Amino acid sequence: MISFNVPEEVWRDYNWQIKNRIKTIGELQRYIRLTEDEVEGIKLTERLYPLAITPYYLSLIDPEDPGDPVRLQAIPRRAEVDEKVQSAGEPDPFREEGEIPGLTHRYPDRVLMSITTFCAVYCRHCMRKRIFSHGERARTKEEIDRMVAYIKEHEEVRDVLISGGEPLSLSNEKIEYILSRLREIKHVEIVRFGTRLPVLAPQRFFDEKLLSILEKYSPIWINTHFNHPKEITELSEEAVDRILRRGIPVNNQTVLLKGVNDNPQTMLELFRKLLRIKVKPQYLFHCDPVKGAVHFRTTVDKGLEIMRYLRGRISGMGIPTYAVDLPGGKGKVPLLPDYVVSRVGNVFTFESFEGDRVEYRIDELT
């Protein structure tokens, strides 16, 4: 694995991690012998889908393995701008962009606030790759106030998801400003953060002031994004533990990615490790048809195969909902393996997780 040879107190400093992100071919080649595919990929995506990797996340990569699952998520390849990949996807297939910049109101009871284009790492499979080329900027106070005013006017909204980019990359002061404004709205019951910092820069959660702010405006939920067992480390476990001790639940939303985690054994190991660190596997998302990320997509059958494999090998709380996010902003739909083999009247034949066929009669009481 890759070593940066810095003192532990420096390595545990979030600001150092962000300041020292690897952003160029030259910097990356100090640690990894890049393949021709990667070199070309970095050059071709430079202005479209730029590169940035925290030292911490880079340290998880096996520099001798071009197929390393962390490497595939962090380092550009030629496929991102391949003509077929570009033509197969859309920049914004879910119609997130609305009349108010940064605000999406898709479901009646909840809204999405995208408050920054900055990310600690620019993940190559990101569903919002369209924002990569916009530069690293946060929403202004005026833009935030406009979003909050909309939410205040719509009393049906009870759940607010704050995302980005990386929302918890903002200063503590700005995070508190947003939360305080939302908590002034009586009908907002739940606030969630969509953050990958427990995976990419867990040092952010060693900041007691940030944790105190999140605890102060509870109920707060954290939705994070572990995709592979390698991403669960001692530091990420420590970050999760610090969050949980402030009464903030942590859920995980994995994306099914070709070459990264598209086999049943990898997913089983991932979900077992998540339960061990007390993170609930909430969703397994089918990879979205996003321009620049289509090469990560598998078949739906592969996802169903994984879901079938999990049943009986891990407790129910470790099995996520496999879901597809429908294009056009039509929302998420769950996908499940079919365990009903046949039905005759009120007699069902089911297939067990071991493949046995079992009759089950359902009689209604009158």
C-alpha cells in the first residue's frame, strides 16, 4: 500500500488531507505507476471531469494492481470520455436542476439541497459528474436563503437532504447557519446529510465542534457511501463511532459498480463489515445512466443475483434495498428476487434461500 510518511497527528488532520489532495498526473506518478489507459484518461478528462484524491483515500490503493477497486473509483480512465459512454448517458438524467439553483423537489414530502460543487475526491462513478467542470464553489448565503424560503413556503416538506458535492466540507459556521435556518421551520422534521467523508476523509469527524453542531440540531441522519470492504478502515470506523456517540444514525448507500463490487462475495463482505461498525446498509443502487459513468453499469440481473445470494447468509438488517432511480425524475423503485414459484388459489409455492420448494397455505379467518 501507499505510504505518505507524515506524523500521525498530521495524518489525522482533515485540513491537511484536503490541502494535499493529489490533482495532477505528476503528483499521482510519485505514488503509482499509471497505466497508459489512466494517463490518457487523466489528460482527456482534465477540464471535463477533473482529478482530486485525498492522501488518505489514495493510501488505500494497491499501486501494483490496475484493477484495484479503490483505484477504479478514484483515477480517470479513457472510458469516461469514450464516444459510446458519452452518447449512452445524460448529464442530468434525473432532472435535478430546477427553478431554484441547488434545490430539487421531486417527492412531495422531501427536498434536496445541493450546497457545494466541492468534493474531497472526485469519484469517477458520481451521479453528479456534470458539476465537476463548474469549479469548486459553495452556494452563497443568498442562494441558501432562497432555498430555505421555498422550504418554509411548502408545508408538505418534512425531510431535507443536504448534499453536494460534499456538504460537510463547508465551514462549521456555514453548516450551523444552514441547520439553524432549517430548524426555524416547524414542519421540517428530519435533516439528512449525504456525505462520503467517512470513506474519503474520515478525519473530518475528529472535529468535536462539527459533531457538537450536528448533535445540537438533531434529529440529524448521515447517509454515507461505502462501496467496497477495503474502504472500511480503523479511521473510518473511528469516524463512524464518533458520529454515533452523538446520537446520529449512519446509513449506507452502495452503488453497484462493474469491476469494483459486482460479485456476491464482495457485497456480503462489505455488508458484514458495515454491520460490525454499526452502519445500516440502506440501499444498493443500480449505477445511474450518467454521462461519463456508464462504463460502470452492470445488468439488473447481476444486482438480483447478488440480492439472492445475500438472503440466508446475513441477517435481514444487513440486506439493503436494491433500487433503480428512474430517469426523468420519476423516483426510485425497488427490485427484489422473486421467491414465489407458483400459486394455486390460496396455496403458494415458495423457493427458500437454499433452493428448496415449499408449499405455504394462506387461509383467511371469517
